[in-house]
Amino acid sequence: METLKPERWERLLAEMEKDGVSFYINGKRSRPREIIHKCCVCEKAVYMPDFVTDEAGKLQEVRYDEVKRW
């Protein structure tokens, strides 16, 4: 799998948001830019998101938990 640069990753998350997907960091609703800033720019760790789907399997939420403060 290709490693995404922050700009490409942000565009991908923004497209998902347009499709109705919600994003969360440590349980707080967040925007794609905030996720990129906290998970990619300010931290050295790589975060694996949890993907939450509805009953039909459509993606509804992407959750990043245990993101540390810098």
C-alpha cells in the first residue's frame, strides 16, 4: 500500500467527508485538517483508524483513538 503524503491524505479525507463520513479524534468530532495536523505533522507515530459502518456496510465514521498531545 502506498504511503500518502499529508496533502494527498487530507484531500482523500475531505472527499470522504463530502460523502457523509464523520471523523473523530479521541472521541471528539474532528475535521480532516485537524486529523492530518495531529496524526501526521505533529506526531512521529502512525495511527490506524477504526472504520465504522452502518448495517448495509456503508462507511459512516473514521475514528482515531489514543492520539497523544504534542
